[in-house]
Amino acid sequence: MNLIFHLLQQMSIFLVIAYLFTKSPAFRPLTSEHLRFKHKFLLYLIFSSFSILGTYFGLPIQDAIANTRAIGPVLAGLIGGPLLGVATGLTGGLHRYLLGGFTAEACGISTTVEGLIGGLVHLYLVRRGRQEQIYLPLVALGATFYAEAMQMVIILLLAKPFDQALGLVKTIALPMMLANSAGAALFISIIRDQRNAYDRFGAHFSARALKVADRTLEILSSGFNPESARQLVQIIHQETQVGAVCITDRERILAFSGLGADHHLPGLALVSEYTLRAIQSNQVCYADGFNIPFSCTRLAGCPLGSELVVPLHVEQEVIGTIILFEPKSKLFLNLNRSLGEGLANLLSDQLLRARYAEQKNLLVQSELKLVQAQVNPHFLFNALNTIISITRSDAQRACELQLQLSNFFRKNLMRSGELVSLKEEMEHVHSYLMIEEARFEERLKVITRIDPALWTLQIPTFTLQPLIENAIKHGISQVLEGGQVTISVQRVAGHAELMIEDDAGTYGDKPCGEGLGMNIVDKRIKNLFGADCGIEVSCVPQQYTRVMVRIPLPEGGEL
């Protein structure tokens, strides 16, 4: 019993060391599922030290040492694998061998074997996809109990004389097996609990950041301005619970929330050296109020005692800052410091996306104007010639065509949005076709087959008109006897297929890539709906040219 108590006292020292170890930076590698070489080397040094100290703290018995040396190699193998376990066991075993005694050789070998046993348990669990069980106290207890049992067997096999070895094993076997097993289980339990604490901390941190991200996602879509800044500081102040939050541009305060709001007023020029330095250097500036002094330059009695200034930037251009403050009575937590820097990066990314969306919208508008500019000149010329010609023979019809032409250009000017319904697009196409049918007379026949359920389908503006114009201009007009254009819209496997087909079959005679309107339509569809959508063209010379447009249906297929 005295031996057990002595070993338990020795184990208590190791548990204190284990607790301190989990609080040190050296513990950080164990929070990851994958250990790099440098991390394993650090663990080798730590667990080898545990093994050597276990020998030094041991109790001399019959020219041998009752000890807790096994904890180091077994846990090294269990956590880091066979190589780390054997290396740690070899180091601890070599140290024990050099101390001498009739069990020196047996203990040196058995300590190495104990590290190997821990490593084999690690390998077994990893290969069966049960890595989470590595940090179970019961697994550590079982592995260490078996390893200590093997040590007793090796002592009986190698230590001489046998009678003395047998007497030693009878004395130390049960105390060492129980003490080392319990110690390893408690040691791994401390490590597991600290790992879980890191996980909970990370989850809490991530949850707060994601909540802020969710609440601020739409705010910056309207741009970086005083109103968006006012909404942002209120959200960030609520979620971080810091003393105050401020957002600035490069020159002035845009919004402020929290302590000191009575004198940190929106619109005031920036005067803080930390804020100005952060803007100029594009680097985080931090004044904790202790090691780095902080004092408000606006009011001597300001309750704020520390600040973190993080630049807001779009690409490499600093456009402002986000500032977190804590009062003089409160420490600035590292959690809030990390959260503040993360939020600034998050808002910077959102600003970049907002600018990208704005530029994309400008590009869409430019493309629409380009399509309009491409259509208007030659179409207007042909339409006016057609109307002039018809006026001589049918004034009433000429008047109707003038109304259709007016309607066509009015819709051209009014359509500035990115998407329109299929019905609106077909109304625009109808005005165009009325004029073209008057121009070509019997040489042009148009057939439409449209699923009535798809009239509300949203498609990019100016999708069909350029394609129909191509079919007439490069197809029907090239054939002396004219031909037929078919417009059909139907559902096919989660998509709507819009087909424009002419029976001239002349597309194959055109150089690859010709047709600015078609290229713009294809590009816009792919940008909006993905690479699996867009335009597909097939042609059989002198038979047909078929242009297929794929548009995804809403989830569930309901319109």
C-alpha cells in the first residue's frame, strides 16, 4: 500500500505538470487533428522529459526503481503514433539503462516496447476511422495497463537472477500497473478537456462572427456611407459587447455607438494618432491602455481606456477603419481583439463584393446599351423604308407599323433591368416581328410554341430579340424564297429551353464567333446562371439552324 501511495503522490506531480502543459503554447499542436514534424518533435521532448522525471522520482526497491516512467512513452505513442512512441520510449529506456541495476536492460527494452504499444493503439484507431477515441481516458488506461503488464513479463524474461526478478515483480507489478494506468487516464482526460475547451471557444468565436456576418450581409450592398456605417456599429456593438464601436472613412467619423458617444460625434474630423497611423500604414494599431498608453484627444474625462483600430480596405486601398474601444475599468480581451480584426476583414470582403456587384451591374448596363446600339441603326433604316413603301398602298397598315416601331423603341429605352419575364420579352419580340413580317411579306413565316406555364419565367433582358434577328438577317434573308422561323419554349429536366430555329441552314457558312449580339447573350446567361447554361448552336446546311438557350427553373419548378 505504501508503494501505491508513493506512486500516486508522484503521479500527482505529473498531473500538475500536465495541467500547466495544457495552458502553455506547446499544447496548441494537440488541438489539431494532424501533427507536423516540428510539433511531433516538441511532443517528443515533452514526453521524454516526463519519462525521465518518472524515473528520477521513483522509489528504489530491491536494486530497482518503482516509477511512473511508462506514462510518457505510452501517451506519446497514443497521441503521435508509433514513431513518436518508440522514440520517446527509447530515450526514457536509455536513460533508465544508464542508471544501472539488475533490471537496467529489461527496463530499457520494456520502456521502448511501451512506447510502441501506445503507437500501435494509435495506428489501430486511425486505420479504423476512430481517431476521436485516442483521447478517451479508458483507452489510455487500457493501453497503459497492458504496457505495464508487458514490462513485468520482460523483466521476468531478461532480468537475472530470476528469483530476484520474480520477487521484484510480485512487489511492484500491481502498484505500478494501477498507478500508471490511472495517471495516464487522468493525464489524457486533462488534455481532452482542454481540447474541448478550445473547440468550444472556437465554436463560440465562429458563431459570433457568423452572426455578425449574417446581420451585416445586405447592409453594405448600398455602399459605404454614414447610413450603412450607423447600422453596422449598432450590430457590432450588440454582438461584441465592447465599450464602444466606431466606423470612419479616411477623414471623418461616420458612426459611433457606446460609451463616449456624446463627444465622438459623426462628421467630426479624425484626430487620433492611432487611427491616422492605421489609415496611412494599412496596419492594425492597438493601444491597451497599460503597456501602450491611450487617452482620448477630444475629452479629458472620456471613459474609454483602450482601443483597437483595424483598417477597412477594398483590395489594397484603405477606405476607412473600424475601431473597438473598452472603458478604463475593463481589460481589452484577446477574444475581442481577434474578433475585431476578423470583422474588419469580413467587412472589407463585403465591401469588395459590393464594389464588384456595382461594377458588374455597370457592365450589364453597358452590354444592354451595346445590344441596343447594334440593333437600332440598321433595323431603323429597314423599318422606315418598309413603312414608306407600305404608306403608298395601305396607309392604315403603315400607321399600325409606326405604332409597333414606336412601341419597340420605347421598350428598348425603358428596359434597364437585368431580368424580365418571358411574357415581357415576347411582347418586345412581337413588335419587332410585326415590322419584319411586313418587310419580307410572304418570304417570312413565324411560328411560336410556348408553354403557357412559362410566361412568368425570368430571363435576361434582350435574350430573344438578338437571336431572332440573327435568324432573319443571316438565315431567311439569305434565301431567295424565304423561310420559316420557329420560336418554342418548353420544360426539359429542370430547365427551360428556349429555341430559335430557321429553315435556311446558313449558320455554318459564317466564321466561328461571328455575331456580337449572340455572344453577349451567351455571356450574360452564363454569368447569371452558371456555365451549364447559355447558348448551344447546331446547324445542318440548307436544312436548319437551331439556337438553344438553357435557363434554370426555380427550385421545385414552380413559377
